[in-house]
Amino acid sequence: MPNAMQNEGFINWMIPAYATTFRKLWMKFVLDHQPKDSPFKNGLPNGTYFISIENNWNLDRTSENETYFELNGRTVFKKRIVFSTVNWTGGKNNFLGYAYLIVGVIILFIGCGLAIMQSFRPTYIRREVEEHIRWRKDS
């Protein structure tokens, strides 16, 4: 495949899925970079869209390389196309992104506080640690 390392869709598809049911983001529609006279300035306009799909990987049970799963005693194969909006973290929900940011900010404040303590009273932390070690040895 020519220019495989520059093809974002191919790179994303080659990343292994973490579960048997998964979604892969194939294309992003970026509104910020649209020209002012573009019909897509405010997103996709209402209307009927036609998609041409090429089936390069047939889902049948006889294929040796195929993985399938069973649900209530029957074999299930599914391929779907989903149009969805993604957020700045790439998912359907902002919770994980906000949680990472909040924990990161808390750790940053703790680190800054310890650095300030160390710069004003360099022996204080060492004394506290030595006292704790001595207390642990005595008990």
C-alpha cells in the first residue's frame, strides 16, 4: 500500500481492537478548516447521502481467519456503519478526559507544593522522613 504511514484511516484500522465489539473512527469532518462559502461550514446539510461500500472481508463461518462469537447459542457476525459525533478525547463521553485533567492538575499542585517546601526548608522533609523511618524501626 503506497503511503501507508501517511494514511490516517489505515493506521487507525491497524491498531488492534481491545474487545470483540469495537468501533473505529475512520474519518473526521473538521468544521474549523472549511472555507467561508462552503456548504459544510455548519456541518453536513440535511439530505440523502449514498455510500459505496466495498466488502473486502466477508464474514462467513467457513473462513479460517475469521473470529466470530455466539450469542444465546447462535453465531453472530455484524458489520455496521455508524455516523456519530466524537468529542475532543475521541469518545462518546467526556468523563474520562475530564478525570485525567483533574487528576493531573491535582498532582501538579502537590508537586509544586513539595517543590516550594523543599526550596524554603530543605531539611524539613528529610527530617520528617528520617523520623518516620526511625519510628518504623522502633516499632
